[in-house]
Amino acid sequence: MQQSVSAQRNDEPNPLDSRGLCLLSLDGGGVRGLSTLYILKSIMDWLNDKRKSTSLPQVKPCEVFDLIGGTSTGGSGIFSEEVSPAVQPERQGEGAIRLFEAREGDPRDYQIISFVCTVDQNTKSIVRLRSYNFSEESNIPASICQAALATSAATTFFEPVRIGNRIFADGGLGANNPVDEIEGEAANIWCSESGDLKPLVKCFLSIGTGNPGIKAFEESIFKFLGQTVVSIATETEETEKRFIAKWRKHFDENRYFRFNVDQGLQSIGLDEYKQQGAIESATERYLVNQAQKNRVRDCIKNLELKENKTEPSFAVSIEEYKILSFEQQIVMPKVKWVVPFEKNRCFTGRESELTPLEELLFTEGGPKKIAVFGLGGVGKTSLIIELVYRIREHHEDCSIFWIPATNFESFQQAYLNICQQLQLPGWDKKNEDPKRLLQSYLSQTSAGQWLLVFDNADDISMWTGSQGSDQVSRQLMDYLPASQDGRIVFTSRDRKTAYDLVQRGHIVEVPELSEDVAIDLLQKYVPRHDLGKHEDDAKSLVKQLTYLPLAIVQAASYINKNDISLATYLSLLADQEEEVIDLLSEHFEDDSRYRDVKNPVAMTWLISFEQIRLRHPLAAQILSFIACVDSKNVPLSLLPSGLSRKKEIDAVGSLDAYSFIYKRQADSSFDVHRLVHLATRNWLRREKILVQWAETVVNRLDDVFPNHNHQNRSIWRTYLTHARYALDSQLIDQDGKRRMDLAWKVANCLDSDGRWKEAETLLVQVMKFRKKVLGEENPDTLTSMNNLALLFKSQGKYEAAEPLYEETLRLRKKVLGEEHPQTLASMNNLALLFKSQGKYEAAELNCPRKDDSAL
């Protein structure tokens, strides 16, 4: 069975899959419009191959797409039922186009529902010339010939086209990328009352005419148009970015697709029809790229599910399906388990803590909040992992969600992940706070029974003080959900923090293991050794390790890895220098616990680490690298480059074997215990190489951290916690170029996520650095000034944005000239800022083109 492209939430098939709207948008771009047709033809050929393999008839674009819209060359051929990329210059003009008279009736009754965009020369507004009459709007009767010429009537190619008493010119001057027009037209046709189009759209396909570059404009006969043509190119690109962000949920769910050749068309002018071969080659090269092949494949998977054209009442069908889905969701919770750890098969003892905890959580009238506290390495997290697995077995209807609370980044990312898995409305919108969304959902009776775990809640300031994000204007305590059927468990190494978190709740201390339980734990981890025959050694070992589970597991891992006896390991413990252990123990909590004994975690860490350095130097390097990023959810893809896959697997396997890291269920990332992380940092500091590794991490992050395009969002969110950790380090040069390059990328991603205050802090750093090092007239400096101004504007800080925009424009005019694309972009930005403030006269003065209807 083919998999649905939309989220199916009940036993009923989602009507969106088979009858949802399919929309097609075609850009303008002169002869480069051939690239658009090549891409469309490739998609249709692939789709028809799929249909042929299942004995289905071949289809044309007009039979798949419910609405087709285009501009300029993208609009010239949309009334045709076939896709045939060809240029015949001797046939350009009226003789090449069949006449098509507009028909009366409901546009949804026609096989081809299409329109082209053109610009009214009198009002400079965008006008849609339709292949149908639409009763709710004015209609201009136009033949196919008139419509095609009107949308393509570029100056110096064609005269403006007169239709009736009105005159029209090239639609590219107003909507070169017509996705907004497609969206508006479809909303008018299928959901005019609600205007809520997105739930009805199965597939939105937008195809561009390729990245034109600046050279294509400068060398074509459009050169004299100057500001206008460059602004078209800029606007097309900005429309693409804005629309992908606006339709990001559809993009993530493979329901919005944008194809646009990025390289190879820059040197081809809009009028160079003899370059057909070059256009075809560049387009083919673009389509065979693996990333594009994957997107085309996803597009085909979407389109092949389309069975019928979308009927006028489709919005009613979707609404009925939503109601049915909602009713079933009340009975059947959507997601019940978000816990990143597997069950520990070697877990031992703790019944005196586990049984009361489970009873407290499921006793009517019991405490809503429980805090479990104890010293680092005593096994708090292991205890709660065992608890949630027991709850999962004993209470099937209870949903369980796990949130690491080590820092704000991991906290925020976990909330976002849970909201995404629950598909809570608004989870994908940057202005929505996932903490508020989850709080609202879990506070409802319909959420059912749930348990929320906050692990490693050691920093009380995170919970009682405001964080550095726009989305955290309140303390985190205010975001905790409350429900009769909900419970919250915290783990913390600090007793006072535990009390503050639960307030009138309940706290449970995790004590050290008894000797018998500690020996049982050791036996489970060293199954090849019969501890009954070496009872004295076993007792001596667990005593020296202060019965601490973390130290016992590390010791057992070393014993297994090196196949040595307990007695041999005891001798290694005796050989450790107290001075070294003291250095490795710096910043461990509660120093008094080690007053009479050596720090067991530091001892076991040092023994294992020295062995790794000798036998697995690559593993030691990876651990040193990890010590300079956040300790939780470290992705394998972040590890230093230059490693073969086998070497990386072997090195990570060694760290796992010594219990230095703990792989997550997905096996693509891992955690490091906080004390192991701290001991490693202390060792690097002792060896005077911590700074070196911190710089290595920044360089690596700068290499792998992607730009802020929406397509990269899942990647940069994975790296964001670690990038923030590295940027916050005071060990490295705060004005280092690689650090600033990373700060620039992180700031733009935070901006895309709506975390404007955090983005602002970094953008200010970058701008000051670039002014100081590169000079205020450097293009990169000007770009950072422009982006900071844009960030101010996004926050409504117009008084801060205006002088920065004006300074950027002044410098760009001076350095780049008045007709440079970036100068024109600055003029446009300033005009839009004035418009936002209602300063329309100032906006008109700064408008880079007279016919910019967006202003």
C-alpha cells in the first residue's frame, strides 16, 4: 500500500491524499522559461512512468493540477495541454498561439483552470487574465493570444497589449514568481468564505526559470531597465524564501515543492533564444543532483495519489474529516511515548524507591510534582528510566514525555520535538512557543493520563529567571502544565533546587547502594567473572568506588574490555596519584563526600582514559572533542571530519564499551554523563590543550552548520545546542574569524526561529567585529548592518531599524553605486520600513521602481 503524504489519524482515509488541491505556479524569465518546461516535463514523464507500471492511463498537467498560473514566459504556454519545450523565433507572436475564448460558468467545471499575470499600465497593479469567468470578481475577456502577449509584453520585445480599453505589459514586472497570485486565486475559488487554503492543498508545485545572476541582466538588451530588472530578480528570490517559510509545514510534509536551477543559467540573457542547448544541459545537471532527485521523487509520490479533480465542496469534506479525527483522538491519544533511552537490562535494586514512587504517581489525590534528588553518578536518571518503563507496562493509557533540563537549548528542542510528534497546531510556526503549546495541550482533559519527566534540573535560575529568548518572557515554572490526570517528575543533584521545584509536592532522595546491591550490579556488568569466588575483591572494589553506580559501571567496562581480574583493577586504583585525581575532581559537587577517599568517578575515568589513549587514540580525540560541546544529544555527524566510516564506528564503539558515552535509541547521537564530561574537561585543562580543542570545535561547527534556509531547519536545530555552547565559551578568542562566521550563521537561524533577542545579541557582535576588522564599507559589514536592521523591523523596533537602514543605503550607494542590486535592495527595505510606519511619501521617494505594487 502506498503511504499517505498527509498525517492519517484514524481508520478513515484522508480525502486530502486523493482529492486535495494540486496547484502549479510557473515563473517568468525570458527564454530561460524553457528550463521551467524541462523540469515540468521531467516530472510528468516520471509520473506517467509510475502510472504505466500500475496500468493507469497517461495524464497531462491539466488533468493533474486543479489550478495553473504563470507569469511572462511561464504564462505563455499554460493554456496548452501538452508540455513541449521548444523555441521557434520565427513563430514568436500571435501566429504561434491558438485563440481561446473565455467560457461562462463555474471555473471548477473546466478541464483547464488557468490564468496568467499581467500589469495594468495605468494602475501598475497585477491583473489575472483567466481561462474562465469568475462571478465574484471582474473578468477581462481575452483570447489565449491576448493573454499570452499581455503577460509577456516585455519592453523592446513586444508593444504593450490592448484588451478592450485597457493596456497591459509584462507580468514579470509585478509578480515574476506568481505563487502569491496562485494562493489568492485558489482561495477565492475553493474557500472564499474562510480564506483558509492550506488545509485543502495536497501539492503546491512552484517552478522557477533558474538563478539569473547579475551578469545575465547586464549583458542583455534589458540593461537600460536598470533598477527595474534587478529588482525583479531580487523580488523573485525573496518571494521564494518568504513563501517556503510561510508554507513550511507543507514543505516538511512533502506537499510544497520549489524547483529552480541554481547554477548554469547566469550567463544566459533573457533574450538569447539560441542558448536552448545550454539551458537544457544546465537543467538536466540540476535534476540529476541527488538532492533534487529526492525532491522530485517525493513530488511524484504525492502526485501519484491524486485520483480526482478537487470538487467545489472539498472544504466541507476536509472539515468533516477533521471532526472525525478529533473525536477519535479524544478516545485514542496520538503519541504516548517520547523517551530517548532504551531499558537498562542491567538495572539492579532500588525497589525501596521504585515501588513508593509508582504508588505516589498513581494514587488518587497524590502529589502532582515529585523531585528525585541525589549526588552525581548515584543513578537518578537510571532510576527514572526504570520507573517509566514500569509505568509503560503497568499503565498502558499513560503518555510519558522526557525532557532533558541541562540547559535551555536542549529544553527547548525537546519541547519542540514533542509538539511535532503530537502534531499540535502551530508547532511549526516560528512565532508559536512550543512550551506554551505543550502546556495548553497537557492541561486539557482530553490529553488523558500523562507523566512529564524533567531530567537533570540542576539550575534553579532556569526555572525562576527569564531566559534570553523572546519566547521565554516568563519563568519556566509558569509553563508547567496542570491537570488532574497529569504528574511531573524532576531529577536534580541539589536538595534545595528539588524543594524549590516541587514546592508543596514530594521529594525522594536516592541514597548510595548497599554493599549487596552494589556487588549484584557489578556482577551483571561482569558476567564472565564469578564474584562468589572473589567475594573479598568484589567487596573491596565497590567500597573503594563508594558504591557509586557510575563508577562501578565504568570499572566493569574497563575490566571487560581488557579482560583483567578484579584484583588487577584494584591495583590500578591504588596506583592513581591523589594530586591528579584532585585536579580531575574540580567542580564536582559536594567535595566533602571525597574527604577520606579518592573521587571514584575521577579514578575510574582516568584509568579508562589512559588505556584509550594508548590503544585507541582516535577515540581519545573524539572524547576530547565532545568535552567542548554540550553533553547531551551529540550527533555523530558533528564529529571531526576526515574519518572513514569504519574508523568512526570503531572509535565510538570503544567509548561506548568503556561506558564513556550512552547511545540513544536512534543510534545517530549519544549522551555523555555530566561527570565524565567534566572530568574530561579538567584533564584537557591540566594538559593545557582545552583551548585548542575548543577552537577545533568552533571550526568544525563553522564547517557543518548550514545556512538558515528552511530546508536546513532540521539540521541546524540538531547543531544549535552545541553551537551555542561553543559560542558561550570564554576560552577562545571572542573576535576570532571562525567564531564570528559561526555566530553569523547561528544568529540567522535564531532569527528564522523567531528567537529575536538571542539573534540580536549575536548579530550585534558580528556587526561590531566586521566594522572593526573589515571596515564599515566592506560588503560583508553592510550585509550584517542590513540584517540587523531587518531584525529590528521584525520586532517592531522601527526607531532602531530606520537609522541603520539609512546608513546601510548611504554606504552602499557610495561603495557599490546607485544601480547595484544590493543598493536597490536597501532602497526597497527602507521603503518597506517607511510603509510599515505609515510614511507613504517617504516610501515613494525610496521606492527603487515606480511600478512596485508591493509598496
